[in-house]
Amino acid sequence: MNKPNFLIGRGELLVRDIKGPKRFGDKAEVYPYSYAIQRLRPKLKDASQTLDSLPDDACPRDFGVALLTLNPGYIARSYFPVALLRAAGLESVGSRTVKVTPEAWTKKGEPAESSTTQLFVAGKRSVFRSLPDWIQHAEQGSDEALDIAHIEEFQAFSPDARVRDYGSLKERFFEVGLHLLQEDSSAFIQQGFAKFAAKLDVKLYGDLAFRAGNLWFIPAEGSRQSVERLALFSFVRVIRPMPKLRGMRPITRTSSVSITCQLPTTQPLSSEPRVAILDGGLPSQHPISPWVKAYHRLDPNAADDLEANEHGLGVTSAFLFGPLQPNGMADRPYSYVDSIRVLDDDSHTEDRLEMYRTLGFVEQVLLSRQYEFINLSLGPDLPIEDSDVHAWTAVIDDLLGDGDTFMTISVGNNGENDRVSGNARIQVPADCVNGIAVGAADSTTAKWARAAYSAVGPGRSPGVMKPDLLAFGGDSSHYFHVLTPSNRARLAPQMGTSLAGPYLLRSAVGMRAILGTELSPLTLKALMIHGADAGEHDKCEVGWGKIPEDLMTLITCPDGVARIIYQGELKPGKYLRAALPLPQGGLTGNIVLGATFCYACPTDPQDASAYTRAGLDVVFRPNSAKVKDGASNASSKGFFDMKQFATEEERRSDLGKWETVLHGEKSMRGSSLSDPVFDIHYNAREGGGKASNAEKIRYALVITIKAPKHADLYNDILRTYVSILTPLQSQVSLPIRV
């Protein structure tokens, strides 16, 4: 057997700093300053009067919250109204995306409904009272005057707009999200809310509360009438009925017919990957002890839940062996695994509060920093929404922001629900941008499709490409067999995204086991997206596509193919030039060039419209010899299709750049490439505006060159870059069964 050509590494040595391009001037103003004041003054007066009508105890320290809506032409980071807010004595505490039909805009033609940014701005009611007169004295041409001209609407944040749904008339458990101020001076808000809730006979569960960014999430218990009054509190962002956790019951019950298989007797391929399954634990009888390194019950005083145990075993089985073949021989596990019980019998006695209690256990594991690989096949029974980020998403994304953990999150089995209402969309926390949201495919064959039950996208923008990936999860004509409680290897036919997630994680751990620590978690994510097959399927159903069943296709290069990985860090505001390696003498014939960028970044959960703090501008320059007169850089050519990220008006703004994954593939003539490069610019923002102390971020870039007429492309590139690039080496004996 010929030795496979593994990935080519150290592509980051082909990256260098470059000088940034010249910036162009601002666009024309949509509203003249005098007219902007004329149209804005009555809006400010109405907002102030509404805030003044609130009870004093609903406005701690006399603070109120209003909504400032920007004209759709001015939603880019550079137009964030920082000068106006600072001069007026207001503070942005969050944002969301809304649709408006502006009175005027900067584009040609009649204004049409467009997406824009709506800011939640907090300040003293006395400040709001003074705004109508204050704006008249702003110096024309000043930064704050320009900000005033960019405002489309201004209004108070009404209590009715804070409540998503009251649920049934008997509903008593709710989750409340509150805005906090950016500084560490928000205790008065929390204390004021506690007093306000007590006055209304609403019980708060402070021991289960979470803070994420500038949002504070807390469970509350009270009558519907009390909750209606609770929404008067000025800093409340959202109130909704407390969702339940997704059901643990398998979609298919265990068959009465005994189905068995044979498990391997060997150790895992590698003992190095540190893997955790966060689920319902394991039953007292199971056959996987040889591969379970540790079993942790995060609440040792709580008893097991038998259905959760069965679910936990099925999920762990999917990770260790993939789909098992009845009466067949199971594949060798790639690693050991720790089973961590985050669901137990108390999850039922806690009723609706189980969701927050379970999130506390998940947070505990992530904070421990003990695991490189984690699977989560559970979460709230709640489809995502565009206007707000849920506590589960906010907490998990924050802890994944350093890029050190590869975490798979199942998208949910609600895909057959009504799409128009949004009830078929991916469920929380599959909207995490730093995790990998996994949907289910119905087959392992080339004729696969999204399993009907698998939740669909799109995600929230940024993060619109959801699910990220699909893996086989089974369906009624092709089940995913897993182990069921027994000392013997007995199987049960199942299906669900709960199995697709750990099955995809298995491939990631397999790549890590074969090639060792050379591949970062971000690179593994990039490789999977890079090698996924979307076929002709709708991206809202399959995301970037289904991962291949044979993971070796992701990490090896056949004849005529070279795959190079770049791994490194990006500094905010800097420009980098990543050279693409070509063999000496260039390429001939038609070629296909593919590229995938992945990066991890901090998030701002209070800013649903500006959730990610980092974004990339990536420009492809295929030929260094083609330079236009007066230009300092070679001409660029489109590579990444922004249509998949946003509507037309959003693409004309800067929303596409804030996606944490960029993937594209282009066909071209090999002779058209001469010293090709990707120029990369890392943009940083915070709270929707410019960042003052942005962090470095990690990135991974995968480049694939397919040149059918250049059979020895792989080795020719290595010979050309002999002192720079190097092939990765297998850390295990080959051949192996995969």
C-alpha cells in the first residue's frame, strides 16, 4: 500500500505583513442637518414623555432605556454614533437587527424595506428630557451632528415589546434578560429589579442566574399579570416563558428483537485526545467500559434518570463507533472518552428550572478547560430568533471564543415543524458561532439529503450559515444503530441529530488522532467545512454540506491535488498577505482553487446585530503582474460569495465580513495564476462600534489546488518550497481501518 500524501503544513510561513490600502471618504448624507433636527425633535419628546410615565421604582437611579434606529445606509461599524452618545450622556447597552422603510436613503430609487441596526440606549430620564433642546445646539459639521443626521427613528422601549410570548394562561415560569451597563456599576440595576419583582410577588432564582456580556439572565416565577407589570422595568430586554429541555426519549424505542454486534478488543487509536460527552450519563449496565476513561456525575447527590442514561449511552456509542452494523464488527474507537452526566433525576423535580441548572453544569465543564473535544446533544426546546441571543448561546460562545475547543452541538429534531413561523429553525444553542452546529443527513450514500426531522437555517446574522455541517443521523429507512443498556453489545435502531453530532465529532477526533497536535481545533473545523459536500441542496437545509464518511479524504491529497493549511494569529487593524504556493513553472490546464477561512472570536451577546467582535476582509489577487495604472496592488477578483450571507442591502453594508467562516471554490485556467495571494484585514469592533482594546484572534486557512494535468502537484510544491512547507506525518501506524 502506497503511503498517503497527508496535508501540507506550515503555510503560515508564507504569510507576511503588508501596508493597508488608502481609505475612501464618507458617503453623502441622507438627511441635511437642519431637516434631521426638525424630524427628530418630536420623536425625542414623545420618547421622553413615555419614559417619564413609568413608575419611579421601574427606573433605578432614574435610568430609562430607549430605541435608536439608524438609517439603513449607516449601519457599518464606522458609523456607530459614539460621538452623539458620549456628548449627550447616553450609553448603548445592546442592539438588534430590525426592518424599516426609511424616509430617504443613499441609494437610487424609492426607499424600500431594509435591514438596519436598532440600538438600546440607556440614560437618566432627565437626559432624555433635555435631548430635544440639546440637539439644536450641536455644532453643525461636528461628529455628533453627523450622528444625529444618521438617525431614522427614536422611541421609548415599550413594555409590550419586551415580552415575546406569555405562553398558556397557567404559565408561571419565565426567563428574563436584563441590560446591564458596560462598566462594573450595574449592581443597582440587579438590586432594583429584585425589589421591583418582590413588590409584584414575582420570585427570582438568583442562584441560577447567568451574566453574559452586558446581559443578565435570571429565572422568574409569577403570574401572567405580574409578568406584564415586570416588563415595565426599564432595563428588561426580554421576557419569555421558560422553555423545557429537548426530550430525551429516543425517536425509536428499543426493538423486542435482539440485535447484536461485535465490539473491538483493541485500545483506541490514540490516548491523547481529551474528549467529553455532556449528556444523561450511562446506565448501570453497558459494554463500553474499556473506552470510558472517566464517568463524572456533576450532581453526585442526584439519582440517575433512566431515559437520560439510555440517551447518554446512545450518544457515546455514536462517538466511539459511529453507526453500528447489526451482526457486524464495530470500528475501532479513535480515542477514549469521558462521560459527564449533566442530566439527572432532579432535572424533573426542578421542573422548568432544569434548563438553567443544566446550563450551569455545561458552563462548569467548559470553565475547567480539561477537554479539546466536547459534544452537546441537548439544549432548550426553543428555536432561535433574530432579535435576541439566548443565555445558553451567550454563555457557551463566550467560553469557546479562544478557539481551544472543538464543540459539536446538535441542531434539534424540529425540522418538520412550521417553517413560516420559525418553529423549524435550529434550536438554541446551535446558533453559537464558535461551536459547530450539526444537522442530520438521512443516508451514508451519495444520494443523501437532510433528514426530515433535522432543524433548518438560516442562523442569525452574523452566523447565518446554519447548520454548519451535516453528518449521518439516520431515518426510518436507514437507521443509526447504537448500543442499548446491557452488558452485551445489543443494538437499538435510532435516528436524530443527537447522533449526528457525536458522529461528526468522531471524525474530528480521528483526524487529531492520526496527525496529532499539528492540527488545532480551528483547523479541524476548517478542514471539515472545506471538504463537505453541499451538492445541489438548499444551504438553509444543509449549511456547508455533509462531511465525507471517509475522513482520510479530508487529510490526504490524491494525484493532482495539494492541500495546504495555514494556522496563526491575526492582530486587529493589521493587513496580512498569504501567498498561495505554486510549483516552479506554474500550472497548466484548467484548475479548481478552494479556500476556507475559520476564526474564533469574542462575542457581544447584548448586540444581536453585531454579535461577533472580529471580522475579516479577504481579497483575492490572482496575478501579481496585472496592476492598474496608479494602483499599488495587483487587481483583485471575487472569491467568496457574499450572497450566502445576507440580503442585497446587507451585502452593501459590511455584515458579510463579520461571519466567522468564509468558504469558496473557483474554477480557472492555471496560467491565470502568477504569485497569487489572499490579502487579509482583521476588523475589530465592540458593542457595535470601534474597539479600543481588541484582542488577537486565532485563524485557520485551508487551500486546495486541484490540477488534473499536474499529477505530481503535491511533490512539486514541496520541492519548490523545500525549506518552508512540510508534509504532516501520521502519529499512528498505517495502514489503519477508518
